[in-house]
Amino acid sequence: MPDRRSAIARHIGRLRGDLRVLALLILAGLVLAARGWLADHPHHNPWAPLDLNDPQGWATQAKLRSLREDIGECRAVLERSGVAFRALDARGEGACHRPDRTLIGSLPLAPRVPPTTCPVGVGLELWLRDVVQPAARSHFGAEVDRVEHLGAYSCRRLYGRAEGRWSEHATGNAIDIGAFVLTDGRRIAVLDDWSGEGDEARFLRDVRDGACPLFATVLSPEYNAAHADHFHFDQSGRYTGLCR
């Protein structure tokens, strides 16, 4: 009987060893398959460099957040993506010092393209391509020809108060969007069309919602009366995902 028990124990031991080897082989296969899949899908790969030509993926938001404190890497993303830009000299001082003044001339902003921080420019690139233009085609059967903005840089505190926290506009790390003009001449304005029930209101809500994953802060008329006529987008390092 002891010999029989020993044989059974040895058999069980070998079986356990074989199962461990099989588990390791399966795990190795899964790791290799995952690495290959991520290599083919860099937009989902958190370790792949951000390229704006890729579709948005699981890792895009984290990659955008990492650019907020790294001007050099942000501009490297623009270069890698083939986006023409100009790195302007720093200006200002104190709370309104602007070390990052990046001008992306291809953005269809009017009356002119303002210099912003690089992360704001990257967010606008993705927003216009992946959110605004598809929404315009869906709701109106036309594309957006230009986007009217109310400015990016303004050396002031929040809401122009004499005291309190400085606005993200003080460093050009924000932009206010007021209206959209389509290729057929139609104009959709936040002030005039937000409260409607038609395609214009649905379009405005779609482009507001679509901005939320791309910017740290997105504010709309639903936030307060001060934003009744525009959307506010910024890339504040203090917040992530503030969308109202």
C-alpha cells in the first residue's frame, strides 16, 4: 500500500508540474499576442508615442494628460504627426508669463489663429478632426469652414476679479469658442442656438461632449451665465475631466 500511495503522489506531482508548465506557456503566448496586438494598435498602447494621425484609443487621454507639463514632448508630437506649427518666443511675467506660445496655423479659427499652449493646440486638432467635422456632416451634410473664437490669452484672474485664482487664459492655456460657420454659409452660435431643439442645438451638445476627453476643463452655457455665449476649453494641470 505505501508503494501505491507513493506512486500516486509522484503522478500527482508530475501532473502539477505539467500544469504549471502549460500555464506558463499559455501566459507567454498571451503576452506575445498582446504585444503584437498593441504594436498594431498604437492608439491603444500606453507605451507608444502619441501620433495625432492615429485614431483615438484607450491610451489617448492619458497621453494627452502627460503633455500638459512637457512642452518639448508636446511639440515633438506635432512634428511626429506632420502638423505645421511655430514655436514663438516666451512673453509676459509673473502669473502671466507664457513660456509656451505655440501657433498652429492650420486650425480654421477666426478672426485669426491665436497662439496657445501646445496642449491646447493638440486638443483643438483632435477635436476639430474627430468631433466637430463628423458632427457637422451628420447634422447638416456639410463641413465646418471656420470656428469663431473669443480669444485665448488674457492676463486676468477668474472672471476678471481683483483677487483670487488666475485664469488659465492668463498663460494662453485656454480658448473660448463662440460659433461655427459651415461651408454652405450657415452659422451656428452658442449664444443663439444652445437652447433650441433642432439640429443646431444637438450639434452644439455633440461638440461640447466630444471635447471632454480631449481637454482638462470644458465649460458651456450649462455651467453658468458667464458662459452663455461660448465654450471654454483649457488644459489645466489641476483638473481632469471637468465637463459641464
